[in-house]
Amino acid sequence: MKTVIVIDTEDTAGMESTRRIVDHLMKTYHKIPYDSSDPFGSKIRTIKTMRSYVRWCKETYGNDWQEAIGSLRASKTYVETLDAKWDTKF
């Protein structure tokens, strides 16, 4: 399916209608593929990742694990251990 949409930038009501049309088309026809390797891809995966982070802090930092949880350095080190395929380098 191909659709051509012409937008008149001087017609604000028309621009809002165009936005609604595009939103409807995206919800109806475009499904974003689910990436199972993303550690924050869903609510359950996010909870599991956060619990894994707490467990990792307890194992890595011993008695100081509660301070390490809020540490940017510890967070960065943990994120580097994830097997996610992210484009950005940490």
C-alpha cells in the first residue's frame, strides 16, 4: 500500500488531521519487531534486569553494595556486562 499525503503548513487544523491519519496508519499497518535481546524491551524484562543489577552489586561490592547501587560507575560497569546489541558504545 502506498499513500501520498500533502500537508499545507498554513492550515493547522489540516496538519492535525494529517497527524491523526499517520498515527492511525502506523498503528494499523506498521508493527515494530520485538527485540528479545533488549534487556529493557518489556516491563518483565526491565524488572528482571533491575533485579539482576541488585544481585550483581551484592556479588561485586560485598558489604558496600547498597552504596554501589546508586553509583554511576557501578551502573556503567554493569551495563557493559549486558549482552545487548546496542549501537552506542558505553
